[in-house]
Amino acid sequence: MEITEIKMQLKKEEKLKAYATITIDNCFAVRDLKVIQGNTGLFVAMPSRKKKDGSFKDIAHPLNNETRLMIENKILQKYKDALAGIKEESVNPKSAEVDSSLNIDKTMSDLEKNLESKFSNI
């Protein structure tokens, strides 16, 4: 199984950072995966629906930890790349390339603040 495409929709909420849609093997799409800022860092929540009792149940989810980690790693990398792209555009609007030497993890909070300020005028 291969994730052949990831679409990211950034959000400026406190915990919800983005929605993602993945395409698997160019033939199956899964929408509404969420990038969430948790107590210990970012994680990916699978698409879910609210049950009558108020609890949530995943609509689609990996059946093993290896697949879950692969999906989560690819989505989180795409999220970090999207944030780095926003920072790069604000520094140099003519260049869309991201400096590969940039340590994204150390600058995550700065990038999130930049994202919030970019969208505050909308």
C-alpha cells in the first residue's frame, strides 16, 4: 500500500491544525483525517462520527500499528512542509522552495504563530 497523494487544508484553531485527504494507490481516497495538537505533540486522528451516546467511532482506520505510523508520518511531514512553505512565502514571495537545512521541529511554534497572523485578517 502506498499513499500517492496528500491534500492538506490548514486551520488556525488551538488544537485542530489541519484536515487531510489521502489517496491510496491512486484509487482510494480517505477524507477528514485531522492533524491535532495534543498534550505531547502533534498526532493524526482518523475520520470519525459521533454516536448517540456522545462517544466517537472511527469510520476508517488502519488495522495495524505499522500502517498507522506510516500514514501519520507522511501526513505530519506534509503538514510541516505546508507550514514551512507559508514561512518561505512570507520571507521571499518569489521562491516556493523550502531550505532543506531548516529544522522544522524547532521552529514549529514560530511557524504556527506566523500562520495565525497570516489568517487573522481573513
